[in-house]
Amino acid sequence: MEMLNDIIETIEKHLRGPLDLARLEKKSGWNKYYLHHAFKLATGLPLIEYVRGRKLTESLKDLSDTNLGVVDIACEYGYGFEQSYIRAFKSQFGMTPSAYRANPVPLRIITQYDCLRHFEFKNGILFMPQFVRLPAITLAGKRFIIYSDENYNEGTANIVGRQTYEELLADFPDLQDTDYYGYVEDSEETYVYNTYMPAVHITAGKTVSGKWETVYLPAGQYAKFVYIGFHSAAEVDMKKLAELYGFIEGEWADKIDRSLSKIHFEQMEVPPAYEPYCEMGIHYPII
């Protein structure tokens, strides 16, 4: 699956001339909403703004290096009217095309998105991390020892996760944040077993029954990976996570030459079971 890569390449091939976004959406094979959401996660820009920015950035070369009239350049980049191009150019760069041609100045441009900033799996995409500072949070849940082989073959973590999450929602009906949290403590034999705690985010200082354990995570800096899957949340099992963590703890960690924390947590908004889409954040404290 290299849909996002294909979309970026298609845009680059059609910087000159019109680009039908509706056809681009259809070609992707994705739900329109999910496509636009994934694209903004990747580039930081809505699809239409990225396309406009790339076209206008490319048009700077024509203004600097050719004698083409502004109306001809507008037509070259798919603008039906010269004034439409001028308005878009001024909105993007804060000056008109003619003013830039007469007095070229440094401008902030939109460069082609680097597809190395994400990694595509079958039916999903993992984005390279954002480095964020998170406020302190308290998690309530229940710890389980999860054996890797059993989890890989039988989906142990998914089973205890679903059961525990349903119990947590029943015991904490007034949650402001109903996301599912999976708190992980790596053992010294992490390839044999780990401690896994299905949890919810509760208000600091909230009294909990002895049925539940709590974990306090202080405010701090995290590397936050985002995974989006074009499948249901229930399909995020150990086989899928093995791919994600293999990349994070292998390729990514090796490239940055940094040891990863022995604890991390997953966070997922729980969509309806039939929804063919899920999004999960994987947070590693920066040490």
C-alpha cells in the first residue's frame, strides 16, 4: 500500500495544468474524509492548500526565469483567470506576482512532501514522530502479564483490553476522556513478556475502588507516533503492533541513536466496531 506516496507523485506530475481533486480522491480508493485527514496528518496542510501552495511555489520559477506574462503563467498552472492567480499568489506570499518579478525577495515556500516521513503498511500508515510536551495524566486500569508468543497467536492483550475497557466505562461513567489507553512496562525479557495495563484517563485525585490500579505520568516531553489504519480498531492486534513496534524500536531508534524508555502508552479513540478506520497515538517519554 503506497497510496499516500502515489497521491504526492500525482500532484507533482500535475502542478502545471488543472488537477481534479475529486478524481484524485476517487483514485485513492479511500473514504474522502479519511483521505483528507491522513493527508493533513502527513503534510500539516489540508489537501487543497497543499496543492495550491505547490502550484504557486512552482510558478515562482516562471516569474523569475522566463518572460511569460502573468496571464500566461496563470493559465499554465491551471488558473482559469489571471485575477484568480493573482489573488491566490498574494494570499500565499503577501505580494502580487508582478511585485515579486520586479523585486524578488525571500519567500516561504511549500516544498514537496518527503515521503520518508511516513511508513506505509498493508492498510495503514505510521507517521514519523512529533515531539510534544504532554500534561500530567493519571490512568486507572488493571495490570496483566502478557506473554509474547501467546499474545501473537491468540490476541491475549486484545481480549483483556476489550473486557477491561468495558468494565472501566461502567465504573467511571463520568469520564471526560473516553479514549482507550494501553500502558506498557517492558520487562528485562521484553521479547518473552511485558506488563500491559488497559486503562482510561481519570481526573487527578479521583478516588478509585481497590478493584483498579492507578499510574501517574508526570508532565514531560514525548515522541508521539501516529498510526492510522483503514480497518477496524479491533484489527489492531499483536501481529499489527509487531510491525509498528518493529519499525519504531528498530529502524527509527537505530537512526536517532537513542535508547527508548522502558515504559510507553498507546491511546486510541474507540470508534464503532463497524467503522473501517482507526487512529492510535504511541507515546514514548524522551529520555
